[in-house]
Amino acid sequence: MSLRHFVTHQISKDIKDPAATLVCSEQEADLDSELVAHFYAQTAAQLKAVLTQRAGKRYGIFHPEITQARAQIQDWQGERQSFVALTRRLSKQFANTLDNTELALEGYLAFFYEQLADSDRLYMFHLRRKSSVSINTDMTLSETHYLDFSNTGFGVMLNITDWLADDDSKYLTFSFGRGDKPLQNQFAECIGFTDTLNTAAETEEFLEIVDEFSQTLSPEDSFEYKAKVVDYCIEQDLRGEPVVFDELASYMETQVKAEPAKAFAHYIVDKQKERQQSQRQNSGLTPEQLAAQGASQQVVAEAIKTELIPDRKKLRGFIRYSGKNKDLSLSFSASLLDKDIIFDKSSNELRITKVPESLLKQLKES
């Protein structure tokens, strides 16, 4: 089993309380026990899925000047403290940062560590619980509590292998839950998380290139092409995988009959080179020149940008228009604009010439 450690601690703080209350576990889970090991394995798998499938993720590294959490993990890696001791100290550190704040918190801090074939990973999550009613063996009712995975708070994954090898500029993944943004930012600051990727900006740049390329296709192929690109990118993001341009190009060749699809990867890479060159202010070197001078593969890859970690919100907005206020919510495919939906820029009016059947029925019955 890849799961090596699993520990939970209870933490709570009311808005009016000056400090958080922390109840730490005395020991970690006995993963060698067949009676309980599968519960922890299932919980770890569920939490990993939550982190992977969320649209709200940030990627980064430890801030060089915020060293406390990083030092604790290094002590554990160097076998100078146990995993339980590590999680207690990280939990206590977080609890201390909540002192004299108006932040509220309820639930558990869960820590687990897994060893995979290609990497070792440390996970940290804020768990919330839910109350319900259960039937006892004597048929009486009693209150019970269970983890509410659908309402999981923040989650953090540290790729320890990449971190120790110092060859990755995004070895920390921070996943945001619903609401509680100040609390989640507090934990990010506590562990020294700092962003290194602006996924929204990079996705916008990528989509601009996709839009430019789609204009080389016929009008009927253009929207289909963009929709296929978006579907692929969203699917990759749901799996927790980056979008590799060469792989995307191969996929598009099988999905779109238009001949120019075969040139897609080269088009994107060439455009990325152009943009990187225009943005480069220091060395002024091309990726090829960097490689010739013996630059590392990571430096060259950053110069070319052969892959993308997409922003799901930007992707969806690329092929759909949407907006809402307290009285109206509207969303439609971009392919309908200037066809079934007409926008008059002079008057800011939107005219819908083909109303969905279900809505049409409601309007006629009103």
C-alpha cells in the first residue's frame, strides 16, 4: 500500500474566541491493521480526488523567507522527529496564527503521506464533519457524526521528491474549498506558500493563440475546433494533469478533420517563442541559445512553455457567454452569437430569435 502515515487533529475557534482550541492525536493510524487500514486508504483517495477535481487551485513553492513549516518537514525527512510530531507542530503553528483574529474554524486537520513509484507526497487538509441520526443495535436512535467530503476545506499537496531535487517550480499545490478565503489564505501564509504560476493569465494567453489558429479554419470548423480544445483541457485538469501541447495536437488530429490541425503544436510553440522573446528583458536569449549554453532542461522548458496548467473558469468562458444579477441568469454558446442571438452594441440590447422549447412553453403558459 502506498499510504505510509495518516494523522488527524481536532481544531476549533469561534469568531469571539481569542485563540483556537487544538486537540492533538496521541498516535498515528495503525495502517498495518487490516481492520482499519482500508478506511484510511479510502479517505486518502477521496481527499486526493477532491484536490484534483477542484477548479480552484494554486501552484507554487515555499517562500524563501518563511522557513518554520519547511524546517519542520526537513526535520521529519531527516528522521529528527516522527510524523506525529511533525503534524502536531504544524497544527500548533497554524492554531497560533489564529490568535487575536476574527477567523472562525471548526473540524479537523488531516495529514497523510504516500510513496508512489515516481514521487513521495505529503498532504494536508481541513476536514469538516456533519451530524446525522443512526439506529443502534437495540433499535434506539442516537446522534452520529461523519466526514463531509463535499464540504472539505483547504487542501495542500507537497511533492517531496520534486522539492528535495529542487527541479520543480510548482512542487506545492494549494486547493481551495468553498468560502473561508481569509482562513485559507491564513494557512497558505502559515506554511509559507507563494505562487509561481498565474494559471489564469497563462490560460488567457494560450486561448488567444488557439483563437488565432482557429481563424485559419473555415467558419464551420472554427468553433468545433475551439470546443474540442476546451473539452480536452478541462478533462486534463479534472485528472490533475497538465496540457502538453504535442499531446493536445495529436488528440486534435483524431477529432477534427481539417488538415491544419496537424500544424497545431508547431503553431502554439512558435507563438510561445515569439511572446517569450518579446517579454524577455534580461538575457534576450532564445530557448535554442539557452540550451546551447548548457541551461538546464527546466530553464529551456520555461522559455518555450510546451505545457499548460489550465484555469478551468477561463476555459469555459472561452466558448460560452454568461452573466447574472439578482433577477436574471443567462448563459449561451458563443457559436450562437450573430445567429440565433444578436447583440446590438449601440443600444446594449440582446435579441434571442430561437428560444429553448422548455422556456418557450413556460412563457406561453404564464
